[in-house]
Amino acid sequence: MILPPLNSLRMFEVVARLGHLGAAAAELHVTPGAVSQQIRALQNNLGVELLQKQGRHLVLTPSGLVLQRAVARGMGEIGQGVRQVLTEVQAAEPFTVVTICTEPVLGTTWLLPKLFAFHSQHPKIRLRVITASAASEVDWKKADIALLYASPPWEGLWWRPLRSLNMFPVCCPQLLPHVRQPADLTNQRLLHEDDGMLWRRWLVAARVPYPGDADVFIQSFPMALQAARDGYGVALSDEFNSHRDLADGRLVRPFNLQVPAGLGYYCLSLEERRELPQVVQLIDWLTEEAGRDIGS
């Protein structure tokens, strides 16, 4: 006995399950005409009617019901076998390790949740995280990728833009009644980790004079944000590093005005490592995630 083609049996199983040529065609990603042709060929091959029209639907004949049960059983066993083979192949694949270097604040506020999500999708890629605040501090004997807030070029390195930043004031919710308009900032501590340049840029855009005596230099950006959370002043931050604080209500934006930071976040890698499959996967994934966050 010569069995009918497997493809026609597969199409028959889908039509029998859904009871409609159009629905079966959508599931199989073919045209309804192609499905109809395969069903007709199957019935001709067997010399028996398998389906009958009943209104807008197709129903199984007694012979069709017998075949449908057998085909469904067979397709289920085939699917189980394919899944078992793929599981064994994946289990045999070696683990690879990717070490990513980043700034502590970016790692805490944005990167780590992304890396945990990446690892759940790519369990064969083990991730390690180390820290550095500048390209000159990255230990490239360990790092495969670096995510840094900086500006190219970097000699001997490949890079890709991850995200440009806009800066805006943030403070704790309790401080909000005291900063109803930009001019109110002259009575507040202005927290910054640079020389005050970004605050000056924002205040110029807001047409407010810079209150030099009211600013507080804090070398660590995470410490400056924590001081803002604790109500000790107003910090300048961005939508990348503060989106979780803003979403959870630990920080608020008293004003909509924002100014370009002038720098941005970049993915960096050594030229000889950037084509490694696991490195390409992670960089592409992080870039896509950063783009999705921009659009959200």
C-alpha cells in the first residue's frame, strides 16, 4: 500500500480540526485554493469522501473521522519526536560566556533587568557583568562588550550608538510643591556630578539664572540620584537612567523642559570580538530593547 503524501495528510488534519478551508489556509500560511486542491487529491487518492459541506463549515464523514483520528495521533507523535530531537541538540550545545562592562548606575537602572530577560531567552549564553565608568577603564582582557556614556571615536574599538539622552530635573514627590516653576530652583539645592555645565544649559533654556551658591557637587551619579530620592535637592537625570524611579514614583519630573545631554550611550567592543555570534546576538538584542524603550 502506498501512503498518500504527508503534506496532504497534514492539510487534512488542519481542515478537519478547524472545519473551514480559509481558517486552515491561515494556519498553514497557504491559499485556500491550495488547501482545497490537496484535500481533493487526497480523496481521489483514497477513493473515498472525507469531508462534507454543512452550511459554511466542513464536517467529517465516517471514513474521514477514522482517518482524522489516526492522522492526529501520528502528527502528535511526529511533533513529540521533533521536540525531543531539538531538546537533545540544544542540550548538547556548549555554553558560551559573554562579559559585559557598564557603569554602575546604568547597570542598576536599565541593564540588569534586560540581561535577565535575555538570559531566559538564550540560556546557553552565560552573562557576566563588570563595571567601569569610562572607555579607558574597561578591562578588555575580560570584557566582550562595554555600555558607556561617552562620545566616539575610540581607537581600536568598534562601537554602535545605543541611545542619545535628554536631561531634565528630577526630585522626590515631597519636594514637588516647592518647585512649581523653573524660577523656584533658585531656592533649591542643585545636585550634579559634573562641573555644573548641564545644569547651566538647562537653566539657560528655562531662562533662569544659575544659583551658584545653591549647587552641590557629588562625584557619583548614583549618589546624586539617591540624594534627590531622599529629598536633599533636585538632580538632572534622563529618561534612560530614571525611567524606573519615575514609573515607581520615587522621583518625579516637575517640568517638561529637557535639553540634549550632548553625549549618549554606546555599545563598544574589540574589533576581533564583535563578530562572535553570541556578542552579535547580545548587541542586537540590547539595541532593539533600547529602541523599544525610546518608542514606549
